Amino acid sequence: MQNNIIKEITPLTNSDCFTIFERTKKDFDFPLHYHEEMELNFISNAGGARRVVGDHIEEITDIELVLIGSNLPHVWETHKLAGKEIHEVTIQFHKDLFDEKLLRRNQLRVIREMFEKSKCGILFSAATAQQIGPRLVQLNKKHGFDSVLELMSILHDLSTSRNMRTLSDSTFSQAEFSYSSRRVEKVMEYINFNFDKQVTLGEVARIANMTEVSFSRFFKSRTGVSFIDSLIEIRLGHASRKLIDTTEAVAEVAYNCGFNNISNFNRIFKKKKGCTPKEFRENLSGNRIFV
């Protein structure tokens, strides 16, 4: 167990577009770490291992494909690994591989949106992993411009794939999503400053200058989640940070993050994270600091 999170200095130079590693191994032994570069990780034959991305912890299946955003802490742990020979392909590329102006072109919009989501880490579906995995394995057999074109093609295909899901909470990962709405941005700003207090639908509806019913519909249409679910996610993100970075009691963490009922906090936390707040702290305490 590490006392501090490790900042990995990758071998990728400013003259490179990306680097790729392919290896077969018996276990996972690299500690919790982060790096400036984005990372695409394809892993097979690792059922029972455990993935940690930001504040998200999950046991993995035999095959998976994950996109890790810049500076997002992550690690794969042996845990309950069943297989004896893990196959891993890791691609690391500069976060500015695509120019920001280029990403705003219509044809690359979906890639830009995927990169935004990757700030929380993205797990692609098993079907997508099965489809894209062989292309990643073959990527190191290509050279020069052809390899760059293939990587771009892979990223585009991933950005249009179905059933991807983000892993870490956006608050914990400090991700900033664009909602294409000044009203929603004002409300999110208010919630982020007042998450530890009572926040009502009436208050945020007034900030948006809308009725409660209209605001509820508008907010969900723009963010994909209800106002209440968004508020809970923000509070859980802050609670996750406190559980790892402070010695506050679980009840104190709950109340300081806007949860007025410890039983309700425990229930919601376990439903969202798959473990109790105490278990979460025990799993990650001492592995992470905020820098």
C-alpha cells in the first residue's frame, strides 16, 4: 500500500503521437497512479481483478476496455484474479493529440464529447471490447502515419459505440461538462457552492427563472439525469473525497456533505459505489492524496 499517489512519468515524448505496450503477465503489481497522458487499456483473461478509477471501485470480468482521462488516478489490482495469464494492451497518447479547434468541428464532435467523459474514466461495453480489442493488438504492427490514422479511427469508433458508461463521479474527478445552457451552468455552480446545505428544487428553479415543473424537465433534458440525482452525485463526490482525505467519522462526513440522515447516506452510498462508506475508506485510505 502506498502512502502517496504516484505521478507516472511515461516514456512518451513531445515528438511522439502515442506509445503502445502489449504484455502478458500473471498479476497486477503497479500502484495507484496518474499521468498527463490519456490512456486506453484493453485487458483480457483478468476476471476477478479489481479496477480503481478515481473514486470508483469494481471487480472486472474476463475482458474490458477502459479510457482514462488526463491526471485521473487509476489502478488494476489482482484482488480475486481467476486467470493465470493476463493479456494487456495499453495505449498512451497526449491529451492534445487532437487540436482543440479541430475537435470543435462537426465531424469530431463525438470524439470531443468522449474525451470530456474520459475525465471520469469510461468503461466500454463487452461487445465493443470484443470488437475493438483485436485492432488494438494489431496496432503495434502498423507504422508511421498509418498507425496514427488507425488510432484516430479506433477513437472515432469508440466515441460512437453503444452502452459506454462513466466510472468516477464528476465532482471527485473535477470534470467540467458543457451543458450548452447558461441556466444549467448557473444551477450547477450554485449546487457546487452549496452542496453542504439544504438545496431545494424551488431555489434552483428560481435561479433558472423557471417554474419547478418546467425546470425539472429542462434540467433532465440537458444533463440526462434528474436534479435530485445530480445533487446526490455531487454530494457523494465530496463525501468520497472526505472519506479518503480526512479522518472525519462517517457520520460527520455525511452531515458535512448535505446528508441529514446517516442511514440514508449509507444506503445511497452503497447503492452507488457497491460498498459501504467504511469499506470504501478501508479500500482506498492511504493510497491517495489530492494534489
